[in-house]
Amino acid sequence: RVRSAGRAGAMAEGPQPKRKREEEEEKNGGDAPQGTAAAFTLSDLRVRRVLRESARDKTVFLHAERTGLSGEGTDAVVILEKTPFQEEKIPDLLKKLMNAELQMHNDIYCTFYLSPPPELSEIKATVVYPATEKHIQKYLRQEVHLIRETWEDYKNITLPFIQSQSFSIQWVYNILEKKAEADRIVHENPDPSNGFVLVPDLKWNQNQLDDLYLIALVHRREIKSLRDLTAEHLPLLRNVLQEGKEAIVKRFGVPGSQLRIYLHYQPSYHHLHVHFTALGYDAPGSSVERAHLLADVIDNLAMDSMYYQKRALTFPLRADEPLFKKFQEAGKV
Ligand code: GTA
């Protein structure tokens, strides 16, 4: 029913020695060298420590490092996630597990532990390699605080910070320029001002619709976030909302009324993008302190072109994030 995800393409260049990589990171504001990627297999990575785990999401975030001659010691982040059940494979699961181990039996209640064959027990691995310190910090379990950012705070604290250090958005340009994920594009409106590309998000393996997750990346490059939006961007935003919904119902059969369509504030990547997730899926980052529904954003801008240059916005920050320290120094926390 859902087209299976293509394999990650072999990546272009070999890894660079760590010292050179660090020099380039400094030049790029603490981020990975622009466009650098390296060929590797998972068995080339050794686990250094667990950054975070979630029993509820069946996910573990690992700090790993490259072994072997090329790239020895280079940092990586590996995210391992048990994949959701695929409905059509469930009958097989019970049939092939006649010898499941009974753990507990009490009256009408019992639990079994199953050891399914590999095709019924997949794990999705997402790898960031080479990973920067900023990537490692992003996935490390930490205390989180809410910030209330006024427009002045944005101009004086947040904007200078994101201009000096943000995650690289090379991956976004690769998609827009068809240098990566070109075969995964679900819809494109090529207009340079009001167009966008819709692709499956990195977090979705496309094997089931329960956790459907796509992302719309706009062609315009100067819009960093919600804070830059004015009424001038309404045609673009309306295209994303309308055409995004149409493309998803056409390709996946999920109607617009069952999609959560939103922007993050703050985003990790400062190139305007919109998240499309299944309404029934509790996607990471879809909670009230981070998600702004696109339909509401459009209405707010239609009422007041300067809406997002006037109001205060709330967002979460991890305690040891440099931006949190800037807000603390300014006496805002
Ligand atoms: N198609 O190369 C890419 C790519 N990259 C690098 C990021 N994205 C990509 N999509 C494609 N190709 O939804 C996606 C991300 C995200 C969006 C950027 O772009 O998956 P954002 O700018 O608002 O940043 O969105 P955000 O919210 O920090 O992104 P992210 O990475 O989703 O992190 C939010 C939380 O989700 C994390 O703190 C973590 O708890 C969780 N999370 C992140 N990755 C995973 C994962 N692979 N599995 C499970 N949970 C995850």
C-alpha cells in the first residue's frame, strides 16, 4: 500500500581527518563542513555512550564513533527505533510464533515473549555522520526550559545567535536542487517565489501510514522561520497548505482533515519548512510549545501582516544550549 522507502544512496566523499573537520566546523559556526558526507556501513561504527532512550517510543539515541583506518574516531549519532507494526504482516507474526514463550498466566490474563524472524522485527537506524558537537548535544537527554521571546528578544538575542551558529542546511539545498532524495519527491511547485518541494521526512520509513510524516521545503531561501513571515508570504503558505494536502491524499489516501500541518518555532534548521504528520501520530515536536498550525499562521498574517514581528513566542530550550545561556545572561530566564 505504501511505497517502500528507497535505500540511502552511497555518499559522495570520503571522511576528512578530524583536525581538518574541526577547523571547517569553526568556519561554519560549529556545524559540519558544507556538503560533506562519507561512505560507511553501520558495522564501521562503535557505540561510545547512550545519549537518550525512550521506552515509550522504543528508541535509543547513541553517540558512536567511526572505527577503521579512514575516519577513525570521527563522531556519529545513531538513532535506533523499533518500527511500527505493519498490519498486513501481523497474521504472519502469530502464525510463525507457535513456540512463543509464556511468561505469566493468571486467570484470563497471560503474557508471551516472541522472538520474531528478522522480516517481522525490523529496526530503523538513522545516522548522522560526521556528527558535530551540536548534533550530539541535540540528542543528549537534558533538562528543558520554556523561553518567552518578545520581538526585541528575537532581534537582540536570538537572531544574532542563529546568524552566528545554526545547523547546516546543505541537506535542504540538496533536495531543492535534486542532488539528494530526488526519487522521493511527492510533489513540487517549481515557482521560485511561491513554490516548494514535498518529500517524506527523514523520520518516516513509508511502510505504514500510522506515523506518516512529510516535509515541505520552500524554494525561497531567505525565510528563516515564523519570525520572518509577513502577508507577502501568504500565496506561498496557501500553496503549501492546499497543494500539500492534495498531493498527500492523492499519493497516500490520507485526507487533509487527518493531517497535522505545522511549523516549528524554534526550528533546528533555519530554512522555512512545514511538517505534515498523521493526526493520530504523536510526532516528536508536535506539542503546543513548539508547533504552530499552518492554517492559524495564515489567518494571523491575513489579519495583521506584522503579527509575527509583534507578538511574543514561547519555545523550549535545553539547559546547556548556548542560546539558553544568552537568555540567562540577559536576565530573561
Ligand atoms: N527528508 O536529510 C533530511 C532531513 N534532515 C537532516 C532533517 N529532516 C530531514 N528530512 C529529510 N531529509 O522533521 C527533517 C527532520 C525534521 C525536519 C526539521 O526535517 O526529521 P526542525 O527544523 O523543526 O527541527 O525540522 P527539529 O524539530 O529539531 O527536528 P528533529 O530532528 O525532528 O528533532 C525533534 C525531535 O525529534 C528530537 O529532539 C528527537 O527527540 C526526535 N527525533 C529526531 N530524529 C528522530 C528519529 N530519527 N527517530 C525518532 N525520533 C527522532
